[in-house]
Amino acid sequence: MAGVLAQLLSHSPEPEKTVASAARLCYSARSVEELKTGMTGAEVASLVGKLLSMGHLSALEHASFTFGVEGISRACSHQLVRHRVASYSQQSQRYVKFDEVEAVVPPSIAADAGRASIFEDKLADLWRFYSEMLEDGVPAEDARYILPNAAATKIIVTMNARELRHFFSLRLCNRAQWEIRNLAEAMLVAAAPVAPLLFAGCGPGCVEGPCPEGEFTCGKAKSVKKHLNSIRPS
């Protein structure tokens, strides 16, 4: 099936200005009504930059982003929902009866024609049995037990900017599993144009300092940084 798709469905209005307003409130005597008054783009950039440089990230929690995601496997979505400071709505295998074979094939399998053919045959066998069970009256909530981790899924994801930066720091790392790394990249590409200040410099630890993976480092910090610079605001 086609690769991962992460579409930005909605986000907080003026997310960067909202974050800057929260910062302004913390460090000034202005009333709430005055927070946005006269705030220039330069001041927004200065306040957001100061928050990021100082690591004072609580104000980023006031900006949220909602993504529509498809083209990922259940194996990937199980990793995604481990990020608990987020909201999720996932396509149900209990209530949705699937008529078509939709599965994610790992590149390491797809690269070998013989292995890929066997993999596809096994998937077809599973889906055939799944369909037969539905036709025989087995409830979808029970028939789904035969479905594999490769089964494709769709999910709505909402995270605030602080959690997104944390998500990117973990999942854009070369040591992250390839599929959720692809998802993280797609989400960054979708969100960055809307709030380039909030997502400037985000990525794994090696982007702005030493690799935090220690002896498990991939040893490719320069190429990782170069790639991320090509897809996100600097």
C-alpha cells in the first residue's frame, strides 16, 4: 500500500502568538486583555526563542495540533499511543469490517522478491480466513484476532507543541523503528510550515549536542542533522 500520510487537520489559531502571550503573562504585569496588544512578529520570535533556549517549555502546551494519519500498521500505532500526553481516535477493528487487504510491508521484506511473495501470500491467507469467518457469522470483534501487526490502520492524533517536540526528539532518531520514524517526519513536515518558530531545531539530541544514546549511537549525527535541516525550519 502507499506510504504514511500525516495531514494537519487543525491547530490552535496563531499558535506561536498564543505561546508568546503565555510567556508574556509570566513575565509582565499586563492584564489578559493586553497580552496580544501591540505584539510584533519580532517580539513573538524573541519570546518563543527565549523559551526554547532556556528550556522553559510549559508555555508550548497552549498550542495544539491535530493530525489525520493513515498508511501505518498496527505495529506502528501501538508505538505511537505510548506517547501518553496526547489524544487518539483510531479506526476500530471491532466495528469496521474490512473488505480489502491493506497491509504495510517492511522494506527489508519488500526488497527480496521471493520473501515479499511469501509474505503477501501469508497475508492473503489470513485475510481470506478473516472474510470467511465474517461470512460464517463470526463477529468482527472476534474475527479480528487473526489480523496481523501488518494490518493498516487510520488514526487521529492531537498533541501540544511541547509533546510534539518530545515526540520528534525520540522518533526522529536513527535508532527509532523505521515506520514510526517515517510517521514523525511526515508530522514534522505537516506542522513546521504553520509554526516554524515552535519547531525550529527540533529532533534527536544529536541535532544540537552530543548523541544521548551513548554506546548505542548510530554514528551518523552529521547526516541526521543535514536531513532534518532539509525538512524543518532551522
